[in-house]
Amino acid sequence: MSHQSRDGGIDGVIRQDKLGFSKIYIQAKRWDPQVVVGRPELQKFYGALPSGTAHGLFITTARFSDDAKKYAENRGNIVLVDGIRLVNLMIEHNVGVSVETQYVIKKIDSDFFKGE
């Protein structure tokens, strides 16, 4: 894979507090869902994170290899979001989606039929 980033591996930063002390560094890759993101891509991203207790979020429309998942898990400060998880998060938080159909399931209200 020759997916080279011009930004040194960081695409964005989320500041968790108003002063910016706690930051999450983001790497986002829009790749074909059949592409497998391997450990080398995560190592580049990890190397671009500031030293210390920086947190990283690697988001991709592709998927991660088992080795990449293990690498992130062993680091403890990198969260991986693959295409499937991204779609589920989008649906859960209503981002980039719209409601097409809703179903209402009704049941009999037995209190309505009780006599006095």
C-alpha cells in the first residue's frame, strides 16, 4: 500500500477540554472496504503521535488486520474504528443518515376495556 499522508500521520485533533490539555489525535483514511489496514500503517500513526500520554483514533472505511488490532490493543492509547463500526456509529448518532421508514407496533390496552 502506498497511501502516503502529507501531514505526518495526523489528520485532526479533538480537544477534550477548553484549554486543550487533553487531546485526541485522528488519522482518517477513506479506502475501499476490501483494503486491509495492517500494522505498518498503525506504526506510522503511532510514531506521529506526540510522546507522552497522547491518545489516537484511527478511522477507516476499510478494515483492520488482526495484527493491527493486536498492535493497537497492546499500545492502549489507540482506538480503531473500521468501516463497519463507523457505519454503526453513524446510525446510532444520526450522522449522515436519514429515516426512511418507521414501524409502530401496538398492543391492546386492557385498561381501556375495563368496566367501572
